[in-house]
Amino acid sequence: MFNKNKEKTYFITGGGTGGHIYPAVSVINELIENGVDLKNIFYLGNKKNLEYEIAKKNNYQFLTHGAKGMPRKLSLDFFVWALGLLGSTFKVMGYFIKHQPSVVFATGGYVCAPALICARLFKTPYVLHDCDIHPGIVTRAFAKHAKSVSLAFDGAKKFIKTKNIEVNGNPIRQEFKTISKKQAREEISIKDDFTILIMGGSLGARTINNSSFKILKEYANKKGVTILWQTGNKNFDDVTKRILELFEELPDNLILQPYFDKMYLALLSADLVISRAGSLSLSEICACGLPSILIPYPYAAADHQKKNAINLVENNISLMLEDKNCNDESLFELVQNLMNDKEKLSNLSYNAYKIAKLDSAKKIMEQINSAMEK
């Protein structure tokens, strides 16, 4: 609908969680590396969400609207949400008229809906990427009219009603492709030890934190073992207090952080990771060829974390421990069994790296370019 002779303008949208935002960031970086001027890229999202912080940190032009998560039940809250979505859509229509995007790229989450509605209204081509084994509501709703759809997992194809599908994996940060394990360990001062990484996302995971103290007790100050423990910001003080109740000071072989700002260094340094099963984390785990013990968050929408984890278990990449069964003893037993089974560790590592897709951002960029040509 808009003038096709003008310089191409890109609308990128996706948010709510890092699993939707960081793939978008990786694709933006790929576009910039291939000659797209940052001034022609606009990130659309909610200013109250994480995507705003990340966009500003990367100096992206940010176009805000107020779309929020959809209530799962029909109630007064649902009608309030629907009115909010309508208002957000009118606001995004203004952005379309002003900036005349050549294409929209959406990575999922409720914040994508206004831009995709407008893309349909203005007949602007759009490309979708979904990061989970069970695609979200927005992806499923808009896939039929997308120029193409990118998926992280092959098993997600059965949920998408279109033939224009590419299974690319999730776009990951460039550092996973350019920094070696040796370089990562040198940067965070880890010796040539067997390194266990305990992580649960930026907010932390209470079940994982509470179940990891036996691991620490058994391996504290033990030669040849290092423990990296990301507690999450809200749990850091409590975990630190409990550790100091067990030991007079933090063990020498423990690196305790609320959050690793350079998460890629922690992942690249590790030999075994204990983690939730968010799709982006799993993609980064596979990119590092890491054996993993996955404890899916039980309240994730459509139980997608469990579905993500089962997919990796079936491919002999990970072990899974359900949140309700996760405690000091059960988690330690899995860790100990793996550490004593070098062949199992090696097989898990090999299978993880085998399915890693390190060129995902490039392939998605090609889909975006193709969408604008059709």
C-alpha cells in the first residue's frame, strides 16, 4: 500500500519476555551487519516491558503502545483488555501512516498483535518467528496470511496453518559463535574444572534455588569443580544468607551472582547446566553443546516449557525433572549420576550441538528480504 520506491523501513515487534525480545535483537543486528541503517528500524512494544529497556540499551528507535497480555477467561478484565487492544491498534495505525513500513517482523507475545493487525489492514507484508515447540496464540492467529513463518522447532509445524514455513531454530547472540570456551573461562577466571551452571532466568527460579543447596554442600571447596549460580535478582539476598548459614564464607569454588550480565560467558564456560526450559535458553544451551537438566516452569502459558523440555529429552539432549518432583535429593542425584557417567555427558553434549542452528538470524533476514520482494 505504501510507496515502494522509498528507502525500506522495518517494523520489528515482540516482547513481554526475553524469549521474544532477544531473537528480535539478533535479527536486527543481522540486518545492520548487512547494510540496513539503524534509522530505518523501529521496535514496537510496550514501554512498561523489558523490550523497552533492551531497545534503549541498543539505541533502537522505540514506538510504544499499551497492549497487555490477554486474560484467559471471559470476564470484565477481558473486555477491558479488548478495549486496550483497540486503542493500541489505533495508536500503531498512526505509526504505520507516519513511517510507512516496508515489512513487519514479529517474534511473538501479545505486544505483536497491534502491529500485525495494522499490517493486515495496510497490506504490509509480515514475517513471523515463534520460539516454542507449541506456538503462541498470536503466531497461530496471524500465520495464515504471513509471507512466511520461521519456527524454532520442527514439532511446531503441525500447529501452523500455512505452507510457507522454515525451521530455523532461535536466533542467538553473536558471542556464542565468536567466543571459545577457553576465552570465556579466562574472562570470568574459571580454572580447568568441571563447571556446573545453575540458572533460572533474570528473575531466578525459586524451586531451582531451593533444590541446589545439597549440590553446593557436596561440592563446596572440592578440587576440580566450580559452581556458577545465578539466583535471580529477587532471590539473591535470601540465597546468600542461607549459604552463609552453612559456611562461614562463600566457598572458594562458588561464583554467586543475581544475574550474569554476560550470560554467554557463563554458558560457554559450563560443562553441565541446570535450567528452566524457556526456548531461548534451550537454543543457547544447544549452541554451547551443553548437557542439561531441565526443570520446566509449571505455570508457563500452554505448559510450553514442559513441551520444550520433552522435545529435547526425546532427542537425547537433556534430562527433565518436573518442578513438583524437584528437591535437594532428586536434583543432586541427577547431577551426581551425570558427573559419574562421562559417556552419557558426551552423548548429551554431542546431540545438543548437532541440532544447534547458528545461522538462524541470517536465514530469517533472508525471509524478511524475500517478503518485501513478493
